[in-house]
Amino acid sequence: MKNKNQIYILLTDTGTVLNRLIKMYTKDPYNHVSISFDKDLKELYSFGRKKHYNPIIGGFVKENIDSIIFSNANCAVYCLHDIDDMTYDKIREYIKLFELNRDNYRYNLIGLFGIMFNIHIQRCDAFFCSQFVASVFEFSGRPIFDKPCVFVTPGDFQANQLFSRVYSGRLKDYRNFLQETESIPSIMFAEETVQA
């Protein structure tokens, strides 16, 4: 019997100044990545700005797709299927540790320069978004990249064949998409590439 546990990855282009700067370097369509335990993206986690009006102060955040930061975002949603219970529990445990200690973590802005210059910059209390999400899988014992987390970019998630794309388009239209596809069996929903 297949495992029913699934993890969702949300890639976004929020249009913020930092996002645009990163995009100039990566040339990728999406430059922010978040991880969720549900297709509705209600439990959505990443590293980013803690207040939408202050791009300087960042760290571990529980995100809300209805927030101002995502109001005009384009996105792609991906799913990783059939995660065994032990791996899934470890992923939840890891993120819970970040939630409990959220004030101890900062955004790893220096690490972004590490990617640009191919320098391994590891800081135990600071992450950027893709580094964090990659570390979630590494901690669980199911690493999804063959390079250190400090070199993982949002574009790497988009290119990873382990994930099935379930949606791309405007983030504010995502819930409508879910309602329209409720009658489609979940395996079809996950494996189809949908363009809104």
C-alpha cells in the first residue's frame, strides 16, 4: 500500500526588490520557495521577511498566501508523493524545532553571496529560503539534491524530477483552481501539469 503523506513546494515570484535582484542573477522565473504539509498551503513555512513592510528583518516565518507580500505573486506548486511515515514525522519535527526557536534564526543574506561566488557559507542560525527547504529534506534522511544546501536555489526545486507540478499561474487564483479540480482523483491532480 502506498504512503499517503505528501509535501508541497510553493515557488513564487513576489516582485519584491530582493526577489528582483536574485532574479537578475538566477534568471529563474521564481526566486522564493516555501514548504507546506497541505495542498491548501495553510501550513506554509520558509525564510523571508518577518514584516511585509520591512525587507531588512528576516528569519523563519510561517507564511500566509493571502498576505500583501503574495498579493501579486506568480507561482508554481509542486508535490512530493508517497513519503513514508518516518520521513514525514522527521520533517514535521524539524520544522517544529524552528517554530519553537523562531526568534533565534535570521535570514542568511551572506549565504546568497556564497552562491554567487561559489563559496560554502554555512551559518547554524541563518538560512535563506531554498537552503532551509533543502535542509528539511536532508534532516529527514531523504536529501533531494546532490549538493550542499547552501548552494540550492529555488530553480533547483523546479528542475527536480522528484516533484510533480500541480499548478502554475497567479497565486491568488490557486484556491479557485483547487475548487475546480476537487472532483479529479488525487493522483491525476498531482501528475498533470496545469497552466492557469
